[in-house]
Amino acid sequence: MLATFVIGLREGLEAALVVGIVSAFLVQRGRRRSLRLVWTGVLLAAALCLGAAAALQAAARQLPQRQQEQLETVLALVAVAMVTWMIVWVARHARTLRSELEGAASAALARGSAWALVAMAFLAVLREGLETSVFLLATYQASARDADGAIGASLGIAAAVVLGWLLYRGGVRLDLARLFRATGVVLVLVAAGLVVSAVHTAYEAGWLLAGRQQVLDLSALVTPGTVRAAVLQGVLGWQPRPTLAEVTGWLLYAVPVLALVLWPRRTHPAAPRAVSA
């Protein structure tokens, strides 16, 4: 549940920031009528994402077992690639994300049309929604309890909506850089767990033959039915008896990406002004 909660919160908050900033600019410029278009675009994008997720899930269930394992492997790897790109991009832009969005919204409105802002909101929700759908679908397939995952994702998205509304109303100010760094750490661990899941399903699909030997015995930590096992398996992707390929994949992904997220960002001082003689 924790993993899907963070996914829903992180992705939902990015979309909520765009929608909130667009809505605030329209209100400030006296374009309240255009808010209906913005929310129509948001609802349409959300519906498209739900439809795409449902279609992908239905198609996966109709496949033979071996092809299901192959699809799960591909989905897990695609989800890892998408979340890695998002983590890297946000790590570079977290401190200036809000000002960049406000600048883009201001420039769009300065051109005299609110349609560009409507498109910004629609594409933001569509992009984040599709990323969330793929990531959650891969996470569900790696988990034994879909209900908990769905509840966690719903709570995360609801929290993101509330935070987005509070930011829009000016009732709260968040340090987005710290928030995105904290959620980024959890997402890296979740993605590393998906790497382990991809290795496991690649075994079942017949795509991976090497590295099947057991190298660790974590059964004392990952005891089935315990809260600790739910956290270690559901968030970190640890298995009771991981193989060489699973441990290698987890380490090769988690260590460098965690270092990227946690590495201190340098703030570049403004260039000194030239002093005229």
C-alpha cells in the first residue's frame, strides 16, 4: 500500500501543480469561463488513462500463461524506465519547477488565448496518468494483494488533489524540492523492486537463463504474513531467497539512482555584474 500511495501522490501532485497554476492564472486574468474547458480537459485525460489501463489489464488476462509472464516483464521494465526518467527530470528541476510552470502559463496567456493553458492541463494529466497506469499495473502484478495497492493509490491521488487545491488557494506552501526528494527515494526503491520482479518473470517467460542460483537467505526477515514482509516485499521487492540475478539487478539499479536523488544540488550564484569605469 505504501508503494502505490507514493506513486499516486507523486504523479498526482505533479499534475495537480499544473492544473492549479493554470486555474489560478485564468482566475487572476478574469478568464473564469475558461475554467470549464480546463476541467473538461482534465476529466477527459483521466478517462483516457483509466480506459488505457483497463484495456491493458483485460488484454493481459486473456493471454496464455507464458505470454502473460512476458508481458509482465515488459511492463515492469517500461515502468522502471518511465519512473527513472521522471525521477531524474524532477531531481534537476524540483527547485525551479513551480516558477517554470508559472512562466509557461504566463507566456501562454500573454499570447491572447486560453486554449494553450487548457492544453497544458490536459497533457499534464494525460502524461502523469499514463505513467501512473503503467507503474501501478506493473506494481499490482508484482504484488499478491491488489486491493491494498488500489486503496494506496487512491489515497495518494486524493492527497495530491487536496494539496493541489491548497496550493491553488494559497493556503499552504510546500518545499517541493524536499517533498520530491523524499518521494523520489521511495520510488527508487519501488522501481528496484520492479527490476527484481522483471528478473523473476523473465525466468518464467524463458527469456533469462543465467543467475538462477540462490545467493541469500532472507526468510528470517521476509516471513510471509507479517507486516515486515509486506514492507520488504511490497516496497523493496525483496524475496525470501533471492537469486544472483535478482540481487545484482536490485543493486545495479538502486545504488546509482539513489545516489543521484540524494546527491546535494549546487545552487549557482548569479554572475557578477560588470562595473563600469
